[in-house]
Amino acid sequence: MLLPLLSEEDPAAPSEGTLDPLGLYQIADALAVKLVPGVRERQRHPRFLTATAVSLALCSEFGDDAVAKDGISEPWQVFEWYVVKGLVRGVEDGDKLRGLPGRDKVSQTVKNGIPLSARSYLKTPSVFGFHGVYRLLSRTLRIEVADRLGDAGYELLEVWRSEQGLHGFYETAEGNGQKWYRSLVDALKDGLDQGAVARSWGWNGWQFLAEHLCPSDIGHNERRAITGFLLSDQQGHRKAVLEFLVSSEGKTLCEIIQERNGNERIWSEREFHVAIEKKSDECLGLLLQAIMQYETFARTLQDAFDDCLLAMSQRRGKVSPNQLAREKNVMRGARHVPDLFIEVSDALSPPGETNRFQEAFKDLAERCNAEQWVHLLLEHHKKVQLAKPPNGKAPWFERFDDGSYMIRPGYLRDTGGRGDDSYVHSYRVAPLWSFADDLRLV
């Protein structure tokens, strides 16, 4: 079963900002971090934790201030170029590279015969490359500590080199691994000197990287080690969530979530959270209640906003607040949001998000008629947009002196709010399932 994959490309956000028009994401993300620390939605393959450990070992050969000729690329970044190019070059089965950050960019450089460098790679590699995507998890699991190999990193590296027959890799002992370690360090040094990948197409290191770091070809002992790290939850509830996910009930619920997403394009983890709450301890139960309550609030706001966008799109001209107030989900929002505001404020107290929630959404908690409330909703969107870095974003519609609104061309819609109880945000079921699949836990 394949759960939806977020794209690994490096999109450039338009000036208006197309994501999170109501400022709902920050609290959802904070709750997800408390639920499963270190895991992000973009993550798919836990073997990138091993690649990170190998990278930390190789990059320890260079000083803290080492930087490539281009003046911006650090040693880890140069190694990432080599890894991704090696995987693209040496792994013939494209399915094995699903979820590989930078894959499309590197494939294009290979096709065009362009040297792989900062100019031809991802625009924001520290966020969208595999180091950036998995850095938080590697630090949470103490694979990386203060930009160095942590205890878990040493353990993972030892398991990997032993299982891969690479004795001597990052150690004084003689062995086949020592030769490859020096070869990769030399490639890194030359890459730093040139500010680009500095090995020809015939370099045997490409095949080495493909054979030993392919995301989907994790060795048995390596899988056990990574699984152990993921289940050693010092904070949060990653262990409880992962163990439930790989149970028969959890797997069935994941299939239901996936099927609904495939048929209706609705990805919602509510059923999963309802089920796991029944088996959880008090701390996890309170956090899941907070998530479910918050997502009810978020869905109510999002549906009302989407109804407004649809109404403006259908009229293609100026629309009065009175007209928008007649939309079903706008009326529902005006009626329920004030009460939901109080309920969610209470639910968010245990995870410590009440103050942030109240400050962000207090302008929508006023009890008023639908026409007044829709004005509050649209002004809230405007405030959220203006607060976005670096210099604010434009709202998705224009407001005129007579109080009417008109949608801007880039935001025309042909559907309104869903009007159901589905989540607006994701809470890491997709990456955890992909991890479990790679680790053969399901």
C-alpha cells in the first residue's frame, strides 16, 4: 500500500503565499511534533538516517569552517550531491527512488550534461535536500549531536559497515571499507575545491553509493537498529503511535485512510486517532483530544473560507458580505466558531498551546450574525497574509470601499468547503507508515 507522497522538488512560493491562508498550520505542526517528535511529513525512507551518519563521519575530516569554492556549500552538501547522483545513476528501478529529495534536479543535470553544483541543485538544500528533510529526526534520535556523530550515530554506522562488509570505514582497522572511506573523502575534497561534483561518469564510487545507500535496500541488522531508535521515545509518543500503526487494527485503519484519499482526495487521520485514543495513557489521550478538537475548529474555518472563495469565483465580480453570509459553511462557522473557540482553548491547555491559539484566533470568537462574522473571517485572512515573511503577502481577494470583495484571478475555485469532519492537516501517519514498510514492520 502506498500512502501519498509529498513532492521532493524545491518549489518557489509565489509572492502572495499559497499555503496556510488562515494561519492554522503552526499550532497543528506543534501538536504533531509533540505527538511524534522528529518526524516530518516529507520524510519517507529511514535509511537516510544511515546516509546522515555516513555523511557525518566523512565530513569530520574537514574543519568547522570548511566551505566549497562557491562560498556557500559545506561538506555535507557536497556529499549530498554525490549520494543523490550516485543513486540516480546506479539504481535502475525507479520505484526504489520514490521520495528521494533532489532526484528530479539531478536527473535533469545528468540529461543536460551539466556539472552538479549549488547552481544546478535544489534552491534550498538545507530544507529540501535529504540532510534538511531528515536533520530534525537524526538530532532527535541523537544520530547527530552538535553537528557530530552522536552515540546512536556511531552505533548505526558500526551496524551498517559491518553488515555491508566495509570493515575499516571510519576506523583505524584495515579493511575494504578503509579504501572506500578514503575514496569518498578525496571526492569530497575535490568537490569542495571545485564547488561541484568532481568525479567523472566512470568513477566506481557511483556504484558504491548506489549499492550501499539505496533508500529501499536496508540490511536486516540495520533495520533492527533504526527500529530500535524509533521506538526509544524519550519524549513524545512516537513509540505508542508506531506500535499501534503496525498492529492489525492500525494497518486496517491506514488502508481506510489511503482508500479515502485515493477515491475522494481527502487525507484525514481522525479515525486513526479515535482508535488509538481508546488504548492510550492519559497524556497521549489528552494530546489526541487536543488534536481532534483543534482540527474540528480548523475544518470549520477552512470550509467557511473555501465557500467564500467559491462564491467569489462563481460571480467573477464584486460580492457583498451579505451574499457571502448566505453560504452554508459560512453560516455554520458564524454559529459554531465562538463555542468551538472556548472548547479548543481548554483542550489545548495540556499541550501548552492555549495562549498561542487564543492570540491567533480571538478576532473570530465574537458572537455576531453571519454577515458580520464573514467580514471578521476575511479580515483575519488579510492579517495572516500581511504577517508572512519576509515582507508580507497580498490577500487572495480585493476589498472595495463599499465593503464588497472580489477574488484575484490566481485563486479562482470550482469547489467549496467539504462540510465534513476531515482534518485540515496531517499528523505523520504517512511518513510513519512508509518507515514501517521500509523496515518490514508491516
